Amino acid sequence: MKQGWFQIKAYIRHWFSSHSKRGDGVHSPFIFSFITDIKNEKHPYYAYHTIEQIRQNLRNDKGTIHVTDFGTGVSRERAICDIVKRSAKSAKEAQLLFRMVRAYQPSTILDLGTCLGTSTLYLSQGNTNAQVYTFEGCPETAKIAATNFKNAHAQNIQLCIGDLAETLPATLKQLSTVDFVFFDANHQKEPTLSYFQQCLQKVSTNGVFVFDDIHWSEGMQEAWDIIRQHPQVRVSVDLFHVGILFFNPELKPAHYKIKF
């Protein structure tokens, strides 16, 4: 209940302190373009139907799997339909990831937190020439995600299974730079800060980081406030459910709150 009240109060504060959905009052051409051409864009792209059909199949799947959560240490049986309902990103939020990848064309994408793979598919289909590295701790969940990737004919995804504390450093060591990172793994302050610091060492000049659930808890909000003030960050965008960082040094430093 305490966490629920925190989220309600955080949403109210965000609503009254943010720019409109249309971007009224935003003077940065870069951010205004992000709002109008990416965030608010409504085109029904080719990949949407395929991925949403996979989501619907998952919603109808009442089978259970044994889920291991490295973040909480909890291991239990869960219904697949319950996982997609409670843990997968909504179509609206996942399709924003697709449009961002399509617009910015990153070559190397990291997805920290595969779950059942729907968000990973949106990332991969935004630029089918990109290489997507997606990380999942639970073998049973990863197995379903791998099936979904196969069914969607996604050829540019590498699934990294195991404890993120081990798989992320090992993968980063092999990469020269990373262009786009979606942080959707352990939603706690210290792990989030750790993942950020690790990925920051390899971020490219035009890199983009997206953080899920930045107002999910007091700890996550504190992590977001620390991260967005890092000197390498040029522009941050708070959409309440997700936070976005841009690292291009040519951008004028600023922080924006925008209704989603």
C-alpha cells in the first residue's frame, strides 16, 4: 500500500509539473521533434500486428512455468498469462521503443530484462540491421522468449541467459560501443545505478538510454534523479513511466517532463 501511495503522489506531481502531450512550451527543436515525430506518431507499422498477436497468444496461455527472479530472490510457479499481464511492457510503451529505434537507427542495442520478449521484439524490429543483446535471468522465461523470437522471424537477437551481474559485464567487454540501452531488469536503486555505470563506459556519442518505471518506488526515483544529473547526460526526458537520456554533446543540457 505504501508503494501504491508513493506512485499516486508521484504521478500527481508529474502531471502538474510537465509539458503537454503536444509539446506546448518546449523550445528545443530536438525535443519538440521527439514529441511530435516519435512519441505522438500513430502510424501502424508492419511489426505491430505480428508482435501484438504474440502478446495475445501469451495472454491466452494458462500454462505455468517456474520463474526465478534474481532481483528479489523469489522463485515460484507463475501462469504465463499472468506474467504478460503484470510484467510485460504495454503496447503503447513498447511501440515507443520501436519508433525511437526506427528514428535513431542504433547499431548495438542492449535490452536489460527480456521477460517474455515482446519489448525485445519491438527493439529488434525498429532496426533489423541492428544487433540486439537481451538479458534474462530465468531460464524458463527465456525459453518462451526464444520461441517468440523464432515465431516472429527475428534474426538479430542474441539472448543472454543468467545472472545479469555476470552476463552484462561479460557482454560489454566484447563490445566497443553501445548505442541504445533499455533498462528493465532489477527495479531497485543500487542495481539500477550499477547497470547505468557499466553501460555508460561504452555509450556512443549519439547514445540513448531508456529506463523503465523511474517512479515505481522511492528508490527508483532517487536512482533516476542521480542518473539524469550525471555530467555525461545532455538531455533527459521524464514521461513518468519511462525516463530517457540523450548523450549527444551538441545538445543543450536540459531536463524535460512531458505527459505521455
